[in-house]
Amino acid sequence: VAKKFLAEHGLSWQQGFLDGSNYELINTYNIKTWPTTFLIDPNGYLIATGLKGDELYQAIANILTQ
């Protein structure tokens, strides 16, 4: 179901699923809500977290125009 949704909406970037049982990952990245977004640059550096909607689109646009 998720793969179909991603394909239908053109979401080609990496997606992950966290079911709440990986406490090390949850604590490392301070995940408090689902879904959570992590914006990571091409070099693997974390740029932002928790962005949604227009805020996320603007951050991606800014990165792509650099």
C-alpha cells in the first residue's frame, strides 16, 4: 500500500517506517510524533526535522536551488 501511494504521488525520496519499538533510533533523533520528517542533504548531513507542508516544500526548494 505504501509503495503504491508513494508512486502515485511522485514521492521518490527515501521513506522509512518506524513502529515505535526501536528506542535507540527514537532517542537518538528525539522522535516524538509520527510521521516525522528528516531533511538530509546529499552529503548525509541532517538539515532539519519536523518540517511539514509548505515549510517542508520551501526547505527542499531552497536546497535544490543552492
